[in-house]
Amino acid sequence: MTDKVLSAPPHVEPVVFTRDMLDWLPWLEPMAEQDLTARHMAGLVDAARAKSPYFRLLVRDPEVLEARTKTDKDIFYNPEAGLPRAERELAAAATSRFNGCIYCASVHARFAATYSKRVEDVDRLLAKGVGTDLDARWNAIVAASVALTSTPITFGPNHVDALRKVGLDEASIVDVINAASFFNWANRLMLSLGEPAAAGKA
Amino acid sequence: MSDVIDTLAGIAPGSPLDAIRNQRLQARTHAQASYDSLFRPKSEGDASKAERLAIACFVAGLHGRPESEGFYGTALAEAGAPAAWKGAIAAAVASAKGQGPYGHYPKGPLSVEDKPGPLFKLSASERTVLGSRLAAAFEHTHMLVFHPRDSAPPYLQALIDAGWSTTGIVVISQLVAFLSYQIRVVAGLRALKARPA
């Protein structure tokens, strides 16, 4: 039996939500780079991900990883219609903030800040949490993400109405639903299979 | 093209939401591919189909979503799982239900946001019916559903001790995480459909 839990090397644990780049340390053994076959490389989608311990752990089931990654990319990167990229990232960041995934929140807060240029608002969401006042449109997107993330799910007609009232069309509302829902997938993997570490600090 | 999300959300081909879902065709296709690879796996060596469906029934039950409970309940019965599992899963759901997300943060400024809550342990009778392997998976699943930020290495050790391989743990983690997504997409689309503009 070679299966075992890994003990993380010495590292600095982030204790606040941040837009800083973080590392991620796996608690289970990723596949070794030299053991990756063509099937695994297809699962990684981007060859550069062979360097990432997170993706080399998930690639133990390459078919699920490939499908997960292609779902992710289309929800966030597809430029056709719907919600602007900045606000898809806002939904991802708000979901991650509410679930408590410091790693995912760091990545998607960076994207939300970059695409929206609203750095102070994004930082306030990270510092104060999902109840903070941003503006009517962002508040509605954050509230919808929180309602979708709660278990039991509390998303309902009032959230749909609130999103329409601030100008979201049907395709944009579906983007909010997809983005927040997807981060309920991503957060659970990041939180439960390893831990974040301040980049380059040991 | 109809898929599991359409089935669960009641989206008809040619309807407005069908057209909107097609604007994210890759996401739509690969959400279905995720479902297919989790529930029609190439290999059952690390997690059997019956185990996967039992966990799915538990996840659906914890979310209290009848459409998903019915769908995965039917699939479990058709997969030839022991008849006693159905009652054991229902009993586990009844004793495990809660409100999430809760859990702890690393000690520091975020500690004021800690929201303590229960760690689920399966009762002895359900443990006997489901076996120690599925029992460990259910206990882990409860944490992933309600308090994922409490995750820590000892919980993975408990899965290994119960006989799960590293790959098996990746599979069941993906399964619970994927269902956390699928159930929410369905809930969101149903709410939108029920509220025409």
C-alpha cells in the first residue's frame, strides 16, 4: 500500500483573503511528471499544467479533469454575449469568499480586479466579506452567488428579479448561475485535497 | 440536444433556456461529459458504480433537492445496489442535514468569522448496512457539502484507512464537487424558468 497522506513542507500559511499569488500544497501524492501518458496529457488540456501539483493530482482521473477544465474555460472565457468577464469573476470570487477558499478567492479576485479595474471594491469584498456594499449591480451578483452557494440553496425568484433590475439579461443571469455553481465545484477540490501557501516563502 | 441538466431542470429542446445554454455549448457538453465519466466510468477499480451512485444519493439528499434525489435514487436501484442501502441512505440524510457553509479558518484575523458546526458520524446501524468504506465516504461527503473549509489531512487518512486509494479519493472528491455544481445549476435554471421576464 503506497497510498498515504503527505505532510506539507515548511511554509507560510495565508491567514487572510488576498489578491497575492499563492502556492498550493497537495495532501495526496500527485502523479509524477514522467509517468504522464498521452491520456493524462489530454486530461490536463494545457501541457503547462503538468507542472502543477494540483492538476497532476486531479489527473489521476483524466477524463473527469478534462471535462471539468473544458466546462470551466467556457463558463469564464467564452466572449459571446452574456455577462462581462469581470462579473463572472466577481461571482467566482464571492462564492470562494463565502465558502472560505482563500486560494480560489485569490485567483479570481485578481481576475475580477484586472477586468473591472475596481481594485478597491474587490479588496473590500475580500476584507469584509460577501455582505459588504459594492454597488447595486455588484451587490445583486454577490447576493445571487451567496444564495446559490448556501446549502440548502436559497436562490429564488427574488434573486432573479434583483439581477434583472440591475440590467442583467437572461443569458447574463445564466452566466451568474454557471459561474457561482462552478466555484462550488472548484472550491471543494482546492479546500479538501491540499492547502494554500504564501508563494516562495518557506 | 438534451442532457442530464436539462432533464433535472425541465428544459425542453427549442425553449429559450435551451438556446441560452447553447451559447455556452462547450460548458454544456462537458458538464454532461463530467457526469458520464463519473457515473459511467471506464474503470470501477478505485470506486464502483454502486458506490458512486450511493454517494450521489447522499449528496442530493443533503441538498434537499427532490429532482436530484429521484434521479440518482432510480439510478442506484437500477445499478443493482443492495436493497438495504436505500433506507440506510435515507436515514443518513435525515441525521446529517444541516446548513452550510460553516467551518473554521486558519488561526488569525479570520478566526472571528469561524462558524462552528457538527462533524457527521454515521450511526452503527447504517454503518453495518453500508460497510466501513462507504461509511467513511459519507462522513467525508458531509464535510465537503456543508463545511469544506474544515478539510484537513486526517480526514483523508480516514478514507485511506477505510480502503480508499489515492485515485479513489480523487474520484469521490470530484464526484461530490461536481454534484455541488450540477445541483446548483439545476436549482438556478429552475428558478429562472419559473420567473419569466
